[in-house]
Amino acid sequence: MPSTSTRLRRRRVAVLHFDVLSSDPDDAFLAAGLTEDLIVDLSRVSGVRVATRAEVVPYRDRPVPPRTVARELGVDYVLTGSVRRAGQRARISAQLVRGDDGQAIWTERFDRTIEDLFDVQAEVSKQIVEALRVAVRPEEREMLDRAPTRNPEAYRLFLSARAKQDEEYSLEKSHEAEALLESALELDPAFAQAHATLAEIYAVRSFNSPQTRGELDRALVAADRALALEPDLIEAYTARALAHFMRREPDQVKEAVEKVLALNPDRPEDLEWAAWAAIAGGHPEEAVEAVEHLVERHPDRYRPPSFLVTCYELLGRHDDMLRARQLLLERFANSRSAIRPTRTRARCSAWRWRRTARRKPRSHRRSAPTRRRPSPDRSTTTWRARSRSPERTTARCRS
């Protein structure tokens, strides 16, 4: 995992969703596309750490001062903007705001035709990099000039699928997003981001719906297609990590996550995958420092203290484990997604797998004629011997 000093040298930026200054639905897609592309493009620059889509989505529909966003996401700069369209022309305004004092260090306005929007997105990315005074390698500058697709309809379908993903998960919406992406790929088979997003949809569907676990192979195939077209596409490696996680293959998870972190070493979701891979692979000592950093850096995330409990327990640090467990209970109670059934199942599954990682090999266990049921007042519970009622499942996750 990358060292703390490596992380601190990077400029940290959050790209907020651009405001739409009209009621036309097409303008909403236009704004979403600009936000999406700027996040992807800036993530390709080694000197910049960009907040992920999942981190900025909560700010999409509510006005929050840039200084507040910077403080909550732990970034140095916040990019905001707006889109106004008139016929075949669009006016795009953008500004880069310093997080510590709220001062704009760069502002620009672009008046372009709809067909030139990909060029605008590339120009904005380059000017932001220059404003941040970040060195850009030649291959990174070449990637900034690369449009995700030159087919406007394929891009519109892709953005529609992304919008479905940002909504509360359901199997129906997952299939709708899949159909949109397949239509986009019919128009442009070389659309790497669409292949990567399709891989993510297959993997997330398997994560939330156990009856669809057979689609993990499809997720890996789609991710490989994306990487064949664009070898450094972070989203494709993230989809591979999730697919291997569902297959309980920690070595493959670690390999995929290391590729992600080499490209952008401060993505909290991928650092969590790396921690899980180290724990499941029997190396908690490799994960504990990075997990402690995540706990301090991201106070709104519940997984880091969960992993920290496991690391401390495996390392025999009992007092630290108790403190981490109390922090986990507090964060779990305050989690915005704590009441979602699919998230609850995911937490229960992760907890069960961590317990599996803690067990000794079967050959080292004492043989016993019968399996004892645990006492109800124990702080850790076994999963196979307990009732399957939703109330008790939620209680086990919170214990």
C-alpha cells in the first residue's frame, strides 16, 4: 500500500456535479457527462487525487459551500460549474475553489456547440491541472485529449445507465442499466468506459443478489474488454476487484487493487478492498496502518473501523480492539445507508468472511462430537447456528 507521504504530495480535488440552468432533461445529461469525464480525466493524472463518484453523489441535489465539501471529503480544492444550453450551443462555466479559504483560484467560461463538448471537457481538465501546478507526463496529456467516445448517442445511453446506478439499488434498475450499456456498445464497441461500467453492473448485481452469482464470469470478461481498449482504466480494475471479492479470491483482489492504487493511491473504497485482501490472505499486519489512516481520514465510513476490529483481534491487541469496536458501533448507527436491506446483507456477509479468516485450519481444530450453540450474551456470534429472522440478522451485524 502507498505510504502516507506519497498520498500527501498529491493535490486533492473534488469535482461536484455541474448545475443545470434550465429544465431541459438533455441538459441534465450534459452536466452529468461533464462531471463524469472530469472525474475520469483528472484521475489519470498522477499528481492529482480525485474524489470518487460515490463520494460526490451526496452533494448533487443540495447546495453545500465548497469549504464544507472540502472539509468533509478531505480535499484541497473543489471544482464547481454550471451548464446552460440554447439550441445547438452550450455555455459552460467552471471554477476551482481553494478548500481552506473558499477563494477561487481559476475561473473560465466556454461557449461551444454541442458537438465540441468533448473538446471543452479536455480543455477544462488541462487548465485545472495547470492551475494546480501539477506536472503532467506526456502519456497523461495524451489521455486528457482522448474522448471516451465520438458517438453522441452512445454517450447519452452511457450517462443514462450511470444515472440508474446512482439510484437506490434494485434488480430491475440493474437490468435497465445493462440494456442501456449494451445499446451504447452496439453503437460504439470500442467504448471502454461502457465495458467497464457493464462489468461493474454484473459484479454489483452478484453482490446484492445471491441468485445472480453466475454473472461474475461476465463481469470479468467485460472488465478485460475494457482494459484491452484502455489499459489504465481504474473503473475496470475496480470491477475486477469486486468480482474476485465475491469469489473469495484475496490474491486476485490484491492484484487488481494494487493496479488501482498505483494509478490513484488515495481512493477510500479501493483501500478498503486492499485491507480486506490482506486480512483474508492472513496478513493483518500489512493492513493495519492503512486502515488506521482510513479511520482518521474518513469519519463517515463504517468499514474501516470494522476492518480495524479484525486487525487488532488477529494481532492480539485486545484494548485497541475494544476501542475500535465501540467506534464501529457508533459509525454503523450513524451510517446513512444503515437501513438498506441489501447493505445489511453485505455487512453480514463481510463479517462472516472475516470470522472465516480468523479460524485456524481445519486440521488444527479439536474434534467435537457436537457443535455447541453460543451463549446469547457473547459479543461475537457464530452465523450458522442462529435464527435467520431479519431482526436478529440486523442485531448480529450491530454486535
